[in-house]
Amino acid sequence: MLYTVSEGFWNASLEELKRGYIQQMDDYICLLCDHKTEKGMIYSEEGSFYEAERFMRIHIEKIHQSVFNHLIHMDKKLTGLTDHQNRLMRLFYEGNSDAQVQKEMDIGSASTIRNHRFVLKEKERQSRVFLAMMELLKEKDKQIVSSSPSDGERYDVTQEEREKMLKKYFPDGTEGPLSTFPKREKHRLVVLEEMTKRFERERIYNEKEINQILEDVYHDYVMLRRYLIDYGFLDRKPDGSQYWLRNDLMGKDEKKMNRKEELKQLYKETKVDAGIFQIKNTKNQKIFIASTKNLKTINGQQFMLKMGSHINKSLQADWNEFGEDAFTIEVLEILKEKEDGYFDAKDALKKLEEKWVEKLHPFDERGYHKLKPEQQ
């Protein structure tokens, strides 16, 4: 079963997601279906009476069974869980012991289930790290946006260009509706900056007021609101209850930023290395050799082995027998790219892997690779 997901769902804090609803101005809003209860109202259920927040909790229990039940039924593209992990979490949530889960799923042993619990814990830790990085990235984006002047100088827009753009997108004048939303970022920034003139400085708006103002500009006011926030023209509280115009975008002189140079620097900082790595069994000294376009992802090999889904069945079998502590993962060589002339990274990586396979000969008792017919 697929569930639609509201914008409020994605904007909610972790605690709000866990309880399944948010408090917004005069209402409590269910994050799972957008059902509302109004503060100060008394609601009746099976002969009993409840205040608004308590009735919201009853609503979630009655309609959705639980927040967990709703989340676990969401599409795996949203949860990031495999079908196997999804089923495991359902059984764990129901309070089943490792032995009961093993019997229900008919896999491995109780120790296998304990390993699956460990893998889920590791996924939780990885998610926390990823969440922290995304929060830092958003803060960095806000710094980048706030360093761009409000008059469009981020892209060196002249006054003549600006007026031409505004006439194109606001054919009835800048106080009228938007004809279409720009696809080019240069144009988009000019249009969004012009929209900020419809908001009062130092005034706090609720979401309904923001929507009313933006709906007069364009039919997809939700998209406009999102872009105004993403580009740093508007700010808001995490629960979306209050919005305001950014003070640092109100006429202060700020330094220009060369966007192209910034992106080049960002690329240098995040550039990944391709190369060759090996997984070694320290008990029998057998090795597995492989190449990757991004050496930062080789820990994913360990994750696949823990999940029992590694492509090399012999390696997986030994991992299951000897355990994680018996294996090491090591980078053998980083691919050096040529700066001048044509360079086929894919072909160079393939040849580099062949060189290491020939050098270490990871076949039979020495490794987990199988000889090709022509090699035998």
C-alpha cells in the first residue's frame, strides 16, 4: 500500500514524527493524513469526551493503528528499507524474541537474527551521521545564499536585464500574477527576490497567510514557498507555525560571490578517488579483489556481507563461518587520472584490477576468485 506524504511530514522534527502530529497555531494536525483537531474544542468518541490533543492521539490509534504501523507500510523508496529488513522490523516491533523471529522467517539461527539486529543498529547510526551532514549542508547553503546580494548581483544582473526578466514573467506588472515560473536559476532568483516585496519587514506570518499571499502570485504557491525558503529569502520555525522575511536580505550591502569558483572549490573538496581494494580473510589468508569508482564506498562491501547478500558466494560463506572480526578491507591502489589528453577512467580501472589479480593470483586456496576457462 502506498501513502501520500504531505510537506508537513517532511518538515516535522523527529519527536513530532514519532508522535504522529504537530501543533500549528490553533490546530493539531495529523502528519499521516492531515486530519485536524481544533484547540479548545471537545470531541466525543464512544460516549467519552476528549480535548483536542488527546483526541488526535485517539485518531491516530483508531485510523492508523500506530505511527510505526503507518511508517512501516510506506514505500521502500521512502523508508530506505529492503523487504527483508521491513519484515524483520515488523516482527521486532511485535515483541518477538530472536528465536521466534528466526522460526517465523525460517532463516539461519538465533545468532543470525542477532546479526540482523546489529545491522539495523548500524543503519540507524549511519542515518544519524547522514542527517547531521544534511543539516550542516543546509546551513552551508543558507550561508551561500545570504552572501548573495538581494538585487540580483549574484549573477551580475544589470538593471536593464532585471527589468526585462520581470516584464517577461510579470506581464501585468510586478504586483500582478506570475505567468510562469522560471527554470533558469538566474531568472528564478530575480523573480523570487521581487516576490519578497509583498511581505512586510519584521512581521511574523503563519502558513495560511503566506499561502494566501503567494497564491495571488502563482497557482503553485507551495512550490513558491519552498523555493523562497530554500534560497534563504524566507525563514521559518521547524514546525512551520511561523514565517518571516530574512533580515539579512533587506537592503544590506554584501559581497559578491563567484558561483562558478565556489562550485569548482566544492568539487575539489568532494572529489572521489577510484581504485582497487581487497577483502582478506586473516584466518586462511584468502583474498577477494575488486575495483570501485569511489573508494569511500568500500564499507558498503562490509554491509552487504553482514546482510548476507554479497555477490561472491564463497566469500559470503567464509564470512558467515568465521565472523566479521576475521576480515580486513584494504585499499591496494588509487587510480591516477591523466590531466592532459583523453583518459578512459573505466578502461583504466579495469586494467588496474587485472594487474592486481595477476599479481596476487587470488584463486583456489589463495582467494575467492574463479579461473576463467581460458586461464585453466
